[in-house]
Amino acid sequence: MKRVYLDHSATTPLRVESREAMMPLFGDIYGNPSSVHGFGQEAKKHLEDARELVAKCLNAARPEEIIFTGCGTEADNLAIKGIAFANREKGNHIITSQIEHHAVLNTCEYLAKNGFEVTYLPVNEGGRVRWEDVAAAIKPTTILITIMHANNEVGTIQPIEEIGTIAAAENKRRAALGSAVWLYVHTDAVQTAGKIPLDVRAMGVDLLSISGHKFYGPKGVGALYVKKGARIQPILHGGHHERNLRAGTENVAGIAGLAKALELAIMDMDHEQKRLGVLRDQLEAGIIQQVPSLKVNGDTAHRMASVTNISFAFIEGEGILLSLDLAGIAASTGSACASGSLEPSHVLKAMGVETTLAQGALRFSLGHQNTAEDIAYVLETVPPIIDRLRSMSPLYQKTVKS
């Protein structure tokens, strides 16, 4: 049976080069990078080389602005909680959106239960935040704006540069008034690292989160860009690792793998994203041509090249997903972190997608190993599955057949 993996937004396979960068650190180079002896300093060199490489990839001004974490979720938590608790005596208002990953939404919910005020901005029908809404939501007490760079379910890219410009203007205005309250901008770039150019200075962000396993690096390692001068405090307490912001011995092997994978993803970016965009469009157009009663979700003018999210009316996504899996095709109904939930996607709900359509949504996310032959196989396989499941759907029989 042919196997086709179309779930790269959930995770990606490890690149050979990334694994090769890690292997020495699983063997001969085993010292603790915090140790002062030669074994430790040899490991520390690999750690700092990786930090310098990641900083270069993000166009950070200094390597020390890169803090390594255990994953993207931890990076998001450190950014949001770290800024909130360090600045709570100056302000307690946070702005985010209704379509964030749960790593952000649940963190904001936690802060809302602990004395902070959180504004959840709506999105348009394409899943895009309006920068005008961001500007209108800012209060004198606003200390943080956290908006994702691109949505993990529908691929819609958010206007982060415009938001960064808004924050810069607000900080300039506050400084002129003598205010001591600084407005920080954080973006969850877990889905876009290695796929869309990330320039933290051009974007105007103070904090940016990434995760290795989304761009062909290892699982269990992430990074957070923290602009020098940002007032932030740790959420883990222990040693003095990572500029006193992330206690715990660094995962040097994983960090080396992350850095190598990010470097290679950026080198391949232009060619690979154009290639994936062509395949994604072929997949999308083929399904639209063969399957009636569906809806493509997301802003087609502002989305990642590798993602399409399609709602199939009258049936549930889980049923389609299981049938595809039996045919060797891996896709998803949304975020892997929310799998098992019986609730419709909070992202599609915020976009105004009808519940029945939201329940029939599938996300196809493409990657390095996908070919035109893969797309042809999927287009042969999907329509019969939809027809079979709809033939068993009372809603379909009542709505269409009657």
C-alpha cells in the first residue's frame, strides 16, 4: 500500500543532516556545558555555535537574545508569563486573538485567573486579525500583544509587521508622555520558521517562538528570541542557564539538531515553498473539481504555501481521517495538540464557519518528501471516500437526495 504523509504541520521527519549534527553529542561530546573543565567547554562550544546560528537565521542583533527551551509550548509560556509577571506593577492588559494555538490561549486563560485582563481579538472570515482592531484594543495598561505569525490549522498569515509598527508608535507616544509602561510584541512562529522569512528586527517583535520538529529538526527542543532589554522573568527556577531565564541543563544535542535544520530549511526555502505551493494548488483544485459541497477555509491571499484546510459538508472529519489512514494517507482534522476533542475547531468557529462544516474539516499540510505522484494518489482516493461516507449520512440524504 502506498503511504503519503500530509501532516507536516503536526510534525516533520528528522533531516539526515540534523541527525548527523546531533550524533557526536550523543557520544564522545557528553560534558555538561555549564562545567568549567574541558569536557564541559567542548559541549558549550557546540551550544554557543548553535545559538549564533539561530540568531543569524532570525536576524537577531546578538546571539544571547536566543533562549533555548524544551519545545514551542514552553517558549510561548516563557514569553507570555515572563513578560506578564515581570511587568504587572506597570500594567496588566494583554491582547491576543481568538485563533491562537492552545499554548497561547491556555496561558492567557491562566493569567486571566491571576489578575490580568485579556482581550481576545476576532478574525475575519479568512482567519486574519485586523491590525486596526489591534490598535483600537490598546489601553494605557497594555503590556503585551501576542499574535501568531501564521495559524496552524488554516495557514493564514497574520499582519505581524503592521502590529510591530503599531506597538513601536505606541511606545514612542508613551515615552513622550513620560509613561514607564512598555508595550511588548510576541509572535508564535512555530508554524512559519523555515517556511516564511523571519526577521525579528524587520517584524518589530520583542519575542518570537519556534520549535525544532516543525522544520525537520528533533522533537523536544525549541527556542525563544528575547530582544535585549526586554523586562522578563523566568518561569522555571534553578540554575543560571540561558541568561537566567530557563533553568536546567541544556539539551545540547537537540539544540545542535534544531540549529542545523533551521539553517537548511532557510537555504531551501524559496525553491521548496514554490514547489509545495504548486502541489498544494493541484491538490486543492483536484478536490474542488471532483467533490461537491465543500469549502476551502482560510485567506487564500495570505496563507502558507504548504497548507490547505477543506470542509466537506454532511460528514465528520474524523470519519474521513480514519478512511484515509486505511488507504495509507495521513492528514489531520486540525491541531495535533487538540486531537480527541469532540468540539469543533475553535479556529473555524472564530472564522464564522458553520458547525456542520467545521466538523467536516480536514487539514492537508505538505512537506519535503511529497511529490506529484502523492497528490495524484490522494486525488484518486479522497472522492470515493467522501461519496461512501455521504451515502451513509442521514443529513446528506435529507438535504441533497430529497
